[in-house]
Amino acid sequence: YLLGKKRATDVAHMVWRHVVQKGDTVVDATCGNGYDTLEMLKLVADDSHKGFVYALDIQKDALDMTSSLLDDSLNPTEKQLIKLFNICHSKMEEVIPSHASVRLIAFNLGYLPGGDKEIITRSETTLLALEAAKRILMPGGLISLVVYVGHPGGWEELESIEAFAAGLSSENWICCKLQMLNRPSSPIPIFLFKR
Ligand code: SAM
């Protein structure tokens, strides 16, 4: 139940569980320390090892953190179901094959917790990544964003995501926002765009 969750990422994960199926292909567009990637793997991995997670980050340090979390948490066969890419998410189409049916593309915006706070997501590339996500998401799929606003440009990034969502056709997309109204300086909204 959503309101029993304190952390925005737990709320997002709960929604993912209703959309993602075993054997699916999914994308973590900001893998950071790897917690979302690990959660995605648990959702897609099945006995025939068909599920697949593409995990992207612009920072090599983040990929190292993700890789070490996965080493600690998964067996080698499970780890093979995850492919890590040191790339800007606006270029996701360069690494995700055009034939892939992608059910979930998740963003967790801001900076790497415990890492370099200068390396942050930015409106311009976030919007390009959302356009790419829109092109590759399968019908019935979900774009999920957990948005932190504490970094420079964070509020502007939030506004640009709302404008992007407002521009999606209401015939083809259901766009929702969940937000803590009693935390005005740090609302951590969750955006869910279902195709
Ligand atoms: N999902 C992560 C987890 O579970 O630990 C946390 C992600 S953290 C809030 C945001 C991440 O976005 C950082 O690791 C940062 O390096 C990454 N990032 C920033 N700009 C990016 C870009 N243009 N493309 C891909 N990743 C980016």
C-alpha cells in the first residue's frame, strides 16, 4: 500500500511491480548506486533467464558502485542479465537494440548519493532522454521518475518534466504525479507516465 512507504523510491518500486513481468526488458536510466537496478532485476529475472536490465549512468564511479552491489547481491548467472553502460541517458537508443520491447524506463534524478555532487542530471539531457524513452517504450509500458530538487537547476528540471508530460497525448498516455504536500522544500515527486 503506497502510503505505508516513507521513501519515494519504495513507492516507485511498488508501482513497477504492477507493470513489470518476468522476462521483460527494462531500463534504469540513472543507475547510481545500483539499488533501482537490483530491484528491476528481481522483477524481470525468471527461470529461463530471459529478463534483461539496461543500466546507464554518466559517471564511471556510479557504474562501479552498481557493479559491486550486484556482485554482492546476485549470482553470476543473474548478473549476466544486467548490462551496464557509461553513457548519457539521452543516448539510450545507441545501446538499447531497436527490436527490444521495453516495459519500464526509470529515472532517479539528481546527484549520486555519497558521490560527486557536481555531477547532476540536467533539464536539457533529461528531456532528450524522455523523448528517447517515449520512442522505445512498448505499449502498456511505464516511464517512472523520482525527482529530487535539491541540486542546482532541480526545480527547473521538475518544471520541464511537467511540461513534457502535459504535451503527451491523453489518448495514448496516462500521466500522474505523486507528491508529499507536507514537505514543500523537498517534495520528491514521483512521475508515472503509462503508455
Ligand atoms: N538510481 C540510483 C540508485 O538506486 O542508487 C540513484 C541515482 S542518483 C539520484 C542520480 C544519478 O544520475 C547519478 O549517479 C548521476 O551520475 C546520474 N546522471 C546524471 N546525469 C546523467 C545523465 N545525463 N545520464 C545518465 N546518468 C546521469
